[in-house]
Amino acid sequence: MPWAIQRQRLLAARPLLPPGMRRPAALLAAGCVVVTACLAVAFGHQGRPGRLDTVVHARIQGLLDSYQGPLHLLSRLGGLLSVAELTAALVLACLVTRRWRGAVLAALAVPAATTLTEFVLKPLIGRSIRGYASFPSGHATAMFALAAICAVLLANPPRPRLPRAVRLLLAAGAVLVAVAVPVAMVAQGFHYFTDIVAGAAVGVGTVLLITLLIDLARPAARVSRGTAAEDTAALSAGRLP
């Protein structure tokens, strides 16, 4: 078969997560559900900080109170427009590199996570700060969803030109930004600390769940045995660019 056709099929059939990472991903997604549920039960229909919120908020304000300008910029990074632009950039990058599954993941996961937070969990749980619904944090949900998508895309790239250490560094950078944005919201008094923990759990859990569903539906299951053998040989020979 022409190598160009085989290469396209290999790229299309490649799962988002390696087989060895699927079980840990499923366990982490389940843990995110448990964390969100426990925090919702503990703080539902309240308008005051918990003991942990009070301690962490005092520490964060003490460290960051004199950096209001940068805090405001970080808060804007987690806003609706910025999140939409970052999501579109991820989708476009996946389309350009023909990572169709990655494009589907980015296009679905961020809107799904933010919709779950803003239109389901916030009205249902009813926690508030300054009179506004705060649980889970929408900023934390969106930023951790974006960071989780980056981590998934770096976990099993079809063209592993970057060393593993570099990919880990890039994923760590995405997580660092995801942490910084909601911390800025806490420092400015817009969220409780436990709001951002729940938002992070919703964002990460949603991404992992959609990742697992996309991989379960991958078309590789419909490829013939002969073709699968050819694909395996090609991968073993390192012919996939």
C-alpha cells in the first residue's frame, strides 16, 4: 500500500492516551468527581469561607496583595474571551498537524467543562461570595481544562520530535499558568480557595472523561488484521515521521 495512505491511517488511528495511561486516567477522573462532590456537600448553599479557605486566603493575600496589576492581568486570562481564543488556538494547532482526535478533544472539553460549571453546578450548589455564585470557579475550570488538554496532547504525540523531558516541562508550564489564574482570583477576593480546587477537579475530570470516550470510539478497531500488522511493523521500524 502507498506509504502516504498508510501514514494517514496511522495518524488517524493513534489514540490520545497510550494504553498504559488509560487506567490511571480513569482513576484520576473518578477522583475528580469525588473531590467535587465532597466539597459541594461541605460548602453548598453557604456564603462564607471554610476554615481552610480562611487560612489559605490570608497567606495568598499576604504574599500577593502588592501585585494588583499582574493579578488583574491573570484574572483576564481566565475570562471567557481569552479562554475561547486559547481553545481555538489548540483546535487550530491540532488541525494543522492532523491530530483530528486532539481537535475534537479541545473543541468539546473546554465548552463542556465550563457549561457544567456555570449552568449546572453553580446554580445547584449555591455557594456564593460577594453575592455571586462562586462554586466551582469558572476560571479554574477553564484553565485546568486547557492545561489537561495540553498534557493529553503531549502524552502520546504522533510525531515525538520533542524529548520526553521537554514535553514534561511544557505540560508543567501549562499547569503553572492554570494554577496562577485562579490564585489571582482568590487574592482579589473573587473566590474561595475551595472554589478553585473544585473548578480544577471539574476541568481535569471532564477532559479525561472525554479523552477516554474518544479513544474508545477510535476507528482502529475497524482496521483489518493484515493492515494492523502492517501498521505495527511500520511503527516498530520508526517510519512514522
